[in-house]
Amino acid sequence: MMLAKRMEQIKESPIVKIADRVREMEAGGEKIIRLETGEPHFATPAVAKVAVQKALEDNLTHYSHSRGLYELRKMICDKYNREFGAVLEANKNILITPGAKQAIFYAILSVVEKRDEAIILTPGWVSYEEMVKLADGIPVYAVANKDKNFEINCDIIKKKITPRTKVIFLNSPNNPTGRIVSQESLKKIMDICIKKDILLIADEIYNELIFKDNSCQSILSVNPKLTNCILINGFSKTYAMTGWRLGYALARANFIDAMLKLQQNSVTCPATFTQYGAMAVLQKGSSFIKRSLKIYQENKDILVKELGKIDRFRIIEPKGGLYVFIDISKVNKDSRAFSLELLEKCEISVVPGMVFGKGGEGFIRICLATDKKNIIEFVKRLRKFY
Ligand code: PLP
């Protein structure tokens, strides 16, 4: 039996593939310092676990509303409405999904048609491209300038717009570069989208993880009515809830209704009991964010300081997010070969920059969400071997 033609165009997620390989090595007894996966190393906040245990005891184990639990939708809308003077309605403007990834997939399937173009800023998150291809669209890459530390700049995006542009992705703070779009550029990008009738998919999954002396604005700050915009966020990164698979999309009702059809006919709804955990962290999780951010900040500061002393490596200092992007091109221009060597020689797993698309080659990404001792050991082994 032949596979569908579309499968020839889709790659496996390279990061998930690396992580799976490292898990297999660990199962075989090898001790690897794991800096590849984009997930907080902390346990999920206790309040979430308690809420889920109670939900299970109360037998809240059946399907929920296909949009997600009303109370959770309302809590999220209220939060954004309070902060940005928006008027998001729980019954119209939000869809709770099994992970932000699923919300992005629904958004793309809802708007992208054959040969529509979708602009992706690179280096950037790996799944946008594959999802666009699955919708028969064409990914178009706007490459950030490495000599300007990959700053997210409206002009490089603008240059890529054609009459076929349907979607622009904006991920700020960016995975993997840690760059944050300025309020001014955010407004410019949004204005262009509205003027040219392009949909902006604003992926704000890292927007609560901002380092000292930086700030990050939500798209709602320049577009409270979400004209031509789908805002994506979730619980994975902020609350160390990656395995819970909970995310959401905020948008105008016509987009949410389209995405809802995809949800109803694929997964029906997100898992019901996990949504009680999400409500608990929204109510009581702010101290968890502060505590984890403090650790990420410390790890980032160690890397900036220590790698700053080794001139073969250049670190792009992140302004937010979970990652550090390191220029390794003076040692090896081939990031995949370098990463493999690092795994073999140093027993450290990282992600080669080339997986993040154009502009990423010659870099590696490491995740800051780990014990400080792993970061220190990473620097020590880099020094020793290179
Ligand atoms: N968006 C970006 C930029 C990401 O880096 C990730 C995960 O790595 C996601 C979305 C997906 O998040 P979730 O775990 O909620 O599906």
C-alpha cells in the first residue's frame, strides 16, 4: 500500500528525533547531559497535581466541551482582557487544544490553501515549515541577520511579502535565538498584515520567560481586537507542563469556529482532567514562574560570562525564552557534525542550528532549563575538548 504523496514532503521533527535517540542511549546505560529538549526540568507545580488528583477522584474523566472547559476559557480570556483592555469572550474567541502545537496546526489548516505562501522567520521553530507543507502551502524564509544577533526586524519580513502571502509567523521570544520583537516592530508588522490582509500567527509560548532588563509585549498590546491575528500560547513552557499537552488559540470567532471543526473531528477536545490543573496554575502559579525564571537567568548569566572568555565560541545573549544559541562556526561550520561529536566526546546532547532553517548553520542550541551543575559541566567540557 502506497503512502500518501504528501508524506514524502514532511520531515520527522529533528528535535524530537534527537531527544528520542538520547533517551535510547540513556536506556542503554549511558549518562548524557541533556541540553537538547525544550522543556523545563522542574516538576510541574504541586497545585496542578493536586487539582488533577481531585478531578480524577471526582470522576471528571469524560469528554469536556470541545472548545475546552468553560471555566478555563473564561479564566484565560479574563486575564488578557484585564491586561490589554481586550473584549475576548469565552464562548467565541478561544479554543483550548492539546498543546500549542495543535493550535498552530489548526490555524494553518484553517487558512492556508494550495500554493499560499507563509513567511517564517529563520532561524525559527522547526514545525511551522512542515505544517505549512502539510496544508499544501509554500514556506518562505525571512532570514534574520546573524551579525545583528538575529534581531527580529520588520524589513526582512516585509521584503518577502508577495501577493500570495497568506500567513506570517511571529515567535517572540524566538526559539532558538531568544530575540524579542520591539513594540515598534510589532506594530509595524501587524499594520502591514492588516493592510495587506495577511494573517499573523503570533506564537507567544515563551512570553512569560523574560530576562532581567528586557520586556516582551503581546500582540494584544497593539491589536486588542485581534484583527487578522491568531494568538497562540500554552502551559508547556511557563509551568513545566510539557507532557500535559495543553495550549490555546485566541482569535476572532470565524477563525476559532474553523479551528473548532478540526478539533471536533480529530481529537474531540483536550483531556478533561488536565484542564483543572491548568486552572490551578493560572490562579496560583505565579511564584513558580518567578522561581524557574531565576534559575534560567542564572544559567544564562553563567554561559554569557564563561563562554565570553573562550573566543572560539560566540554566544547570542537571549532576551527571553528557554534557550541559548551559540556560534560554533570557528570550531566547525557543520553544526550536525559538531553536535554528534559533542555527544560522543563530551556526552552532551544539543540541537544543531541547521535544523532551525536558513541562518542556523554554524550554531548550536542549548536549553537553559537544567541544573546549574549541567551548565557548568557543559562549559568545562567545551573548554577541555575545544
Ligand atoms: N511554539 C514554539 C515556538 C515552540 O518552541 C514549541 C515547543 O517547543 C511549541 C510552540 C509547542 O508547544 P506545546 O508543547 O504547547 O505544543
